[in-house]
Amino acid sequence: MENPVKILVKKEELTLEGIKQFYIDVVKDEYKIDTLIDLYQVISVNQSVIFCNSKNRVEWIQRRLQAHNYPVSITHGDLTMEERNNVLNEFRQGATRILITTDMLSRGIDVQQVSLVINFDMPVSDESYIHRIGRSARFGRKGVAIDFITTEEMDTINRLQKTYETKIVPLPKTFMDYL
């Protein structure tokens, strides 16, 4: 090869800057949905994204929140690209304020009004965690991430804190000050 040229492509910057991270120890997985409903009864946010680890979980949470009169949108890998784009456009326009999704949406969604990300299920990989919660601090804004964990998942929180040199603390009663 004569006169090779090295092309450097900037890797996507993964940062937790501007994101306040909290967790709620729900003790058991079956307590997560009631905790989520209780949380939405006391918070007031523009828009939020709830991440789950499966399509079935996304659809189950959708049914439960709709039963409590929360208008929600969902997206997952089984939807066509057109369906996903329609859902995202409606969400961006404010037709719904809650978007429930799988990790397929953890990269590439830029919605300026998202100030809260909830990890209903903890992600499988550490890298997915940073991509998920990064949805809340876009365009120079501050964001909040709340992780719903079972007692057994506390090790995950400890590992994430060590990996990303960050603090993930129990959700304080004054957390609304961050939204």
C-alpha cells in the first residue's frame, strides 16, 4: 500500500454528565409495577422513557398503566420500521408522555423533552445502561434516571458505580427537585 491514510472516526461519547441516578429497591420483581404506578402518581415530568428487557414486559406494563388511565406509547423489535417511526413522531409531538420500550431504542432516540428514564428492568450489559439513561440528558439538559431493582440486583448497582465511577443512590423524598 502506497501512502496509506488513517481515518479516525470519533467514537460516540458516552457520558453520565448531567444525569442524577437513583434506585428504588422494590425487594421483589412483582412489586415493580405497583411502585411504577405510585411513582407516576406523585411526579410531574414532560416526557419519560421506561426500559424493559422484553417485548412481553413492554406490552404488560402498557396494559397496566393504561388501566390506570396513563396514555402510553410502546415500541419494540416486533414493530415495523414505519410503526416505530409513527410511535416516535407521536411521542416527540407530545401525544403521549410515557414511552415504554426495549433496548432497541436505547440508541438513537433524541427527544428534547425527556427528563426521566426508568429502568424497569436492569439492562443485560453495562454499556446498555449508559445508552439507556443517556436518553434523559440530551441537548445540554439535566436528566434523572431511576433504576427499579430487586434486592438481588444490588450487585448490579455496585458494579455500575464502579465501572462508570459514578454514584447511584436510593431515591430521596426530595427527588422532584431534580425533575
